[in-house]
Amino acid sequence: MAVFKSLLAALTGAVFVLAQSATQYVDSFSGITFLGYTDPELDVTVGFVLPPLSTPPSNEYIVQLVAPVTNGYTGLSVGGTMADSLLFTLWPYDNEIILGPRWTSGYVLPLAYAGPQITLLPSSAVNSTHIRATFRCQNCTTWEDGSLGNGDLTSDSVVAYVVATTTQPSDPADVDSVIQEHDDFDFFGLDLSSAHSDSYSSYISGSATTSAVPTTTGLPSTTSSIPSTTSSAPTAVQTECGGTGYTGPTVCASGLTCVAVSAPYYSQCQS
């Protein structure tokens, strides 16, 4: 069952002149300056900010995803395709943010993907019209069979997003719930060289100032009523312990052993 439509497959390995490209905007709730895009028809905003360039490069970034709460779910493809890309699915449930990473090797239902470590930042919230997930994603620049910018964090990249407006997750309380095919999608160009910020450390610590910042651009005006805090949301638990490109923890919790599930690419903590 296809979930992210197969047209996105045509993006792989191609060079594009995209009609829409990312621009900078300031999130007035967190003070974070993102490089992103707002879709005026689908009412979806996607923003990215990366740490300063370093050697070796960092494996993390911050993402903002804003969408109507009436969507059954909203999806994001960091690599611009469905297959072999890091995916995220987002929806609200009982005023909580349900957000988790997924991955698939083909045009079938993406399953939960272990490895990325997601931390919702305090400006994430749900109100009567929109859901706003602002999250730090660690161990997220590389994934099975792919990487952000094809490994070049100064390159031009393509980001895709999807919306399901007529279907709901089968179990909306479960971040790994079965989902049906989405109804619409689009994509935009992201110049990764312009997404790095020297303020990144203050962004993840929550110390970025929100006073006297420019009015947020590129966000739906109705998000102004979203409260600055929300209750804790379920997020994916990091279970990866090794594999090609992995730089996270390699010691498993008590009672678990690091097992090579797909050597040498992926190892997982198992009982």
C-alpha cells in the first residue's frame, strides 16, 4: 500500500528547478530562525535549522512542522522521496503531539524506524486549528540507504511533505499506527548551506530570546493563539546501537544486547 505517492520517486538522483524554495522566517514562539517554506494551499509549514559546519559534521538538526489539526496526519520526507528516506509522521491526539520517524525501502507502508532520537522543544503545541511540532532530531543526517544532501550539508536538497485529509491513523494514540495513503503532497528546494546557524546551541537549550524578534513569517496567522507549552508527547525511543554512519550510544540498556540486524548497516538493542 503506497503512503507517500510514487511520484516522489522521480525526485531521486535528478536536478530540479523548483518553483518554490525555502526562505528564512523567525518563529515568534521560540525565537528560532528557520529556513523553510509555507504551502498556502495545504496550509503546511516546514522549517529547518542546522548546527554550524564542523569536522566531523554534526548528525542533528531542528525541524519545525506546522499543519492543520483537521489533517488525519501530516508527513515529511527529509530526503524528498518515499523510498530510502527518513520520514516523519505527525498528528494530534487528545491535545498531544504524536510524532515519530519511519522508513521504507519501497512504496509500501513505512514502518517505525529506530535510530533517530527526537526531542520536542517547548514551543511545540496544539490548539483548536493547528499542530506545531518543533523538534531536535539527533542521529538524523544519515539513515539506511541515504543521507541528508547526499552527505553534503552545503548542497541543494529537496524536501517533500504530504497530507492525509480523508483518513485517520488506525490507532491515533499509537505513534507507530497503521496509516493509509495520503491525499496530496508537494516539495520545495532547501539550500543546506544557508540552513546552518551559529545560534544552534541556544536553540536546543531553549535560551533563544523571543523578545523583539521579527514577526513570524511563513506561518498561518491562526497559530498566534497556540500556547507556548504543551504536555509531553510520545516520541520514538532510540534503540539503535551501531551500524554504518551511526554515531550515537553503543551500550544497550540493562538486559539488552547489541545485535547486528543488517550487518554492517544497522544494529539494534534486543532482549
